Amino acid sequence: MQIQKLRPNNFDLLRILAALQVAVMHGAHHLQVPLPVWLSKFLDLFPGVPIFFVISGFLISASYEKIQDVRTYSLNRALRIFPALWVCLAVSIATAIFFGGINFLQWKVVPWIFAQLSFLQFYNPDFLRSYGTGVLNGSLWTIAVELEFYVLLPMLYFLFRSLKSKIIPWILLFILFLSIAIFISQLTLTHDQYYLMEVTLFPHLYMFLMGIIFQRLKSYQSNLISDKGVLWLSAYLLFCYFVPEFDLKVFISRILLAFTTVSLAYTKPALSQKILRDQDISYGTYIYHMVFVNIFVALSLTGRSEFLFAMIALTLLISAASWIWVEKPALKRKRETIRTGF
């Protein structure tokens, strides 16, 4: 596979837009700032988390195919996720102490710290319930799901290695997990059951698999995808706005969103580089926005749009700092990468 063909692309730009969607929606909800109806409906059409999963499947599978070494792959994934996450954890604890008076000098903190430092970031004990929104960083449940994807990917490549077909097993697996996601969506679950199901890969893996399939099909070379972003975006919006509701509409819309995401990544693919100059603040935006939401809630800075704007501005500022002083130095330690310059 020619990895250089993957670049240039707009994935960095799409990721920061997806992270901002999550930050704005969370901020508006918790800060009690009503968004204009048109804006709220528009943002609902571009959910950040599914977009992240598609992009992740595309890029991580390409990275693994280049490396073909589980140890190097695991190190690279750890360097991408954990340094910034651990610094964010330290900042979260400091702000919870300063703005919420939370006592972290107690035994129940120990399992929570272990969970945050490893792969159980969705765990939120009772002693944190009195601060801010009641969850120190509710967005981090997706980190656990992403880590599950990372563990599963080499296993799947190992299983499919001896098969003659390079794409059919992935398509069949996608169909299987799409069916599982549809089945799960139709279950009647309690709040706790639903929460536990959401932090597993089962409802989400089909989106990650779509990214892998697009990558393995070399969609960036396809006339169906390359430079067709506006067409796919138009088709997606027309489907969402004008097709009446039916049982499977959400899942079909997610599939169309995956096509739209990858196609936009390879439509005017130099756009991201021109705007961002290889500065990727999407991860920082995602992991830090709830830190500021909690501070604002703790200070009762809610109900006004300027508080939402301030929260977003502070998030972008600390995200830039995280990229410059934490993430970028960590990424330079990667042994192999598909990102130019890292």
C-alpha cells in the first residue's frame, strides 16, 4: 500500500469541526444557553463522535498496515492518547479542588485514578457528583471505546491475513456489527444498562469498520469519492431533511455521513493544510471542553451566550497549548507514522 497517497487530506480539519460540534452541544446544554433552532438542528446532523470513529478507522488501519508490528502500533496509539489525557486529568483534578472543593485524599480515589489512567475513563464515583455537572469529564467515555477499537484491530488483521480476499471479510464484519447496532437500538434498556452498552464497541464498531473499508478500497483514488464532497454532503442533507422518519433512518444517515466524511477529506484536500498548518487541536478540544464547562457551572456562569463563547475560546486556547507542549512532542516519539513531520 502506498501510504503517501493518503495525504494531503482534510481529516484534521474535519476532526476539529467534529470536536467543536461536541463542545458546543455540551456547552449549550450544561450552561443552559439555548441555541437558535436552525443551528441546533444543523449541528445535530453532524454528530462528532461517529465522525471521529469513521476517521479513526480510516487512519488507524492505514497506520497498522504500514507498521505491521503490534509493539510499535501499540506504542504509537499510546503516545497519541495517553500523554494529553493524563495532563488533562491533572488539570481536571486541580480545577475540581480549586472550584469545587473536592477532596481527593480518600481511598475511593485510588480505583478512580486507575480507571482514568488506563481504559475505564467512563467510571465516575459518587464523590465527584457535587462538582459542576456531576461528572468530571463525561466526554471521555469515547476514549474507552476507541481503545477497544485499537485492541481489536490487530486481531482482525491476524484473522484475515490468510484469506485471499482483502475486503470481503471487512464488509461482512461491517454488516454483522451494523445488525448488532440495530438490534441494540431496539432493546428496552434501563438507564444503567444503556450506559454500560454505550461504552462497549458493539453499538459503534460499524462506523469504525466503514472507515477501514474506505481505506482498504483506496477510496481516495475513486471517482465516486475523490472531489465529490459537495455532492455527498448535498445527498446527506437532502436525506436527513426530506426523507420521512422510519426505523432505520438513523443508521442509513450514519452510512451516508461516513461517505460524506471521507469524500470531504479528499475534496480540495490541501484545504486543511492551508488553514491549520499541521496544527491538530481536535483532541485537546474534545478532552478539555468539559473541564471548562464544569468550571462555569460551578461558578454559576450559565444562561448567557457569552459564557458559551468564553468556554469555547478557553477550550481552544488550552487545546493549542496541549498540542504544542504535550501532544506534538509525544507524537515525535512515534517510530512510524502516516503523518508528515511526525
